[in-house]
Amino acid sequence: MSGFTFSEKQEKEITGILSKYPFKKSAMLPLLTLVQRAERAISPEAMVAISEKLDCSPAYVQSVMSFYTMYHAEKVGKYMILFCINISCQLNGCDKLLEHTAKKLNIKVGETTSDEKFTLHREECLADCTNAPMMRINDTYYGDLTEQRIDQILDSLD
Amino acid sequence: MTQILFKNINMKDLHTMKVYEEQGGYQALKKAFAQKPEEIVEAVKASGLRGRGGAGFPTGLKWSFLAKDVFPRYLCCNADESEPGTCKDRELMLKNPHSLIEGMILCSYACRVEIGYIYMRGEFHDLIFNMGKAIEDAYAKGYLGKNIQGTGFNLDIYTHLGAGAYICGEESALLNSLEGERGEPRMKPPFPAVEGLYAKPTVINNVETLCVIPYIVNEGAEKYASMGTEKSKGTKLVSVSGHVKKPGNYEVVLGTPIREIIYDLAGGIRDDNNLKAFIPGGSSVPMLPADQVDVLYDYESLAAAGTMLGSGAMIVIDDTVNIVESTLRLISFYMHESCGKCTPCREGTRWLYQIVEKIMQNKGQLDYIEKMEDICDNMNMKAFCPLADACVSPVVSSIKYFRSDYEAYFKNTPVGSV
């Protein structure tokens, strides 16, 4: 019994996901991702629902969930900003740009704005090093960042 | 300049089935299906192709290690591309997804695999539609599915997303992750070729490696082997980033001088500064100082210079940089990404971080460098997977070549800053 239920559309998606694997448990990350993207967080209740789909214990789901950085126990903002701070971006001045972004959003790195619009995270290499400095907002990569470009990008998001 | 992978990379709509086929795409299947699977394995062996993900293991040999007569077998394409500095696989999947699918079909035919997964890092969610569409089109054309081109050979390919863990690029951690577990590396042996995904024989190859296979089947192993050096055959994609005027992914024939890569292809150092150091194969390999810029870019020459070709990420650092700062950033990365399973890695990365941080706060003591070397000695080759070794690389090499950058802190006069 869990207080979380998948929507009809999600149930269909889950059937499709499960058909890709000979063993159910392989659908663990896809299901966690499905919930994270829909709810912007993975609640204990959702983990119970996932465990029922995969025929494993909720504790097991949690042990996997807590291992991966893209899953969040606490709700993240509508726009998840992952700001790359690894070496190629560091060499291209990402530290100052990250500071600028945090200041613009009036939050500390790791926090979410009070209107739940933006979450700002420091991120390790995102594999777009030739466009450094770069960040990823939700599914979109933004490279060759400058303070002006960051302002423009953030201002353009509803 | 010889181009195999990047020959048409910027051609409009290359990612579509139509344009890919017009460029000769999927022609290798006909050639392959006229041969026995073993002949393809032999051709890949003869081509001298080595794994482009980092370890550089001979690809054909890897395929030939699959446990005999054990089925089903699996193919996992490692598209977890997370090695700092590396962004070539992203470009390949974005612009030429069909070359990867064709390579996977050829590999699967050669290795008698019927299910292939493309394990992509979670952050590549934007590519899933791209790759997914290409896979869908390949099914529609009968290049995937049941009884492909009337040969009786079946193959399904699926994409699978990770969720933010560098360690999942390590092949056994990738398998655990794909099985729905925490991405912790497995003890080897058994190697994946014997007991891999779901404890069945499994081939794991990097995106770039698989994208080369159609060329080898089309043009022949000899032609591929005619490029490069005696032991490093063919071409390699190099992601040049950092302080260069024209950062980008470039395809070079193995054995090209590093000077050419940095100064000709990537346009030289920004602001016409001087080169201070470069990391030739992604952050996990030892850095080299500027005076080694004439080393040739191939597996053996880089090994002789005390480093590795790795994933082919050339990180270029100019003389405004304090190497201690860059090294701390890399240690921080490995500390964050250590899965925590093995003590030398889990604790060692943290100790190194604490020491270098103290040095940078001018609280270091003269024996700190010795302590760092001692910790590195106790980490290197002492964990299940090479993550600990990877953290040791920048530390030991930065001390070896840029000791004065560390010592400046003890004298209270740090050099440069990013």
C-alpha cells in the first residue's frame, strides 16, 4: 500500500519500460527518473510504489535512489540549473559566473528560490567541455557562458 | 587530413536515415552478412582498433573473449561519457546517431548478441529523442528487429539513462547500474565477457569504438591498420578544451604530434599566453609540462612519457594558472564521485582534498607533499576500480612537474590564479 499512484499515462510508459529488460529490476533507474521528472522529487511514498512495480523492498529503492545525484528527496525548482565547475570550465572562469548566477537568483549554491522556480547546483563535468564554461538547465545545454548570456537565459525562462 | 568519424560530421541532416544512407550508411551490413561472424571479429582484430573509452584494450580481442557457446549475450554501449574534458561521444550521438547503431549491429552480428543497450549518462536526456528516433527508423528499415535482412539474425537495441554518477562509466559499475543497482564496481574476474549483464557474456564498448566498425567492415582491416603508428592504429577523436583559441573535437591520425593538435587544430593558446601544462587523455591521466608538447599522440608515445591517451580529452592549461588550484578541483571531483566501496579511494580522496585545501589556506607544512605522495602510494592500484588511481594521476604529476606551485604556498607567495 502506498500513498502514491502512477497516472494512467505513466502506467503505460512503465509497461513500455519494463518490456525493454528481461529482469524487472533493470527498470529501477528509468522509474526513478520518471518520478523525478514528474514530481521534481522522489518521496518515500513514490519509492514504495516503485518497489511494488519492481518486486523489491522500498529500502532497496532508497539505497539506489540515494546513490545517484540526479534524484532528489527534496523538491527542486521548475528549472534545475546544473553549473559545471570541473576543470575545463574552471579554466574558463566558471567560478565567477557561478557566483554571479547565485547572486542574480539571490540564493546560495545548492538552494532553491522561494518561488520554487530555480534550483542552482554545482555540477561535475557535463561533457560539453569544448563550449566551456557551460551549464545545463533541465534538458538544455548552454555553452560559452558570460554574465550577460546567463542573465539573458535566466530572464527568458517563464 | 584523414577523417573517418568526422568525415561528414557537420553535413546537414546527417542524423537522419535518408542522409546517412545517401552517404553510404548501412552498406556495411550487406558485406558483413555475407561473412561468418568470426570473420568480422578477425577483421576487427586485424585492424588494430583499440577501445576508445579510456583503457585502450584491443577491441577484436575483447570480442573474442566472450564465453564460448553461452547465450544470451549482451552488448552494452558505454555512452556514459563523464571523464572530465571529454565530449566527443556526445557530438557523435548528436550528429551521427546512425553510425553508432550500424556499429552496434555489426558488433552484435559478430558476437552473436541479440540485445544491445546504450547506457547514456542521465544528463544526456536531450539525446534520448535523437537516438530514439534513429533507432526507430532503423527498425522501420529492417536493420533492427527480427530476421534482419533475411539473415535470421535478430537484434533489439534500447537506450538506458543513468542518473548522475561518474563511476558508471567503469564497465562493471555500468552493468550494476543497468541491472538497477547502485553503480558500484564489481570484483574482477569474472570479466564481463564471461559474466557481465545478468551474469551472461557481455561486450562493452565505447561509442567512438563502435562508430569505427562500419569503416573497418566497408574498407577493410588493412586500410584502417595502414593509418597510425605500429601499435596505435587508425584515428582518434580528441576533445581539446581549456585555454585554446579554438576548442573543439578534432579527429587525428594516431601518432600526430601534440603540438599540431594544440597549435594548429585548436589555434594555439588563448591571448597568446604560454603553455604551462596539458592533460592529454582526460582528467584521470597524469599531466605533462609544456616542454613535452612534441610527444606524439598515440598510446605508446604517451605511455613512454609517463601518461596515457585515455579517452582522448586534451585539457590545455596556460601559464596564468596555479596548478595547485586545478589539482584541488580534480581531487574534489574524485572525492565527490568515489562510490565509497573501497577504503583507499573513499578515504584517500578526502585526505588529499583536506591536505591540498590546507596548503592553499597557507596552513600547510613542509612535509605535506611527502604525506600526499604517501597517500597516493596507498591508493594507487589498491581499489576495485581505477577511480582511486585516476585521482592519484593529477596529484602525483602536479607534484612531479609543478612542485614550485605547491612550495610557493609555504613561502606565502602563491603563483597565478584562474
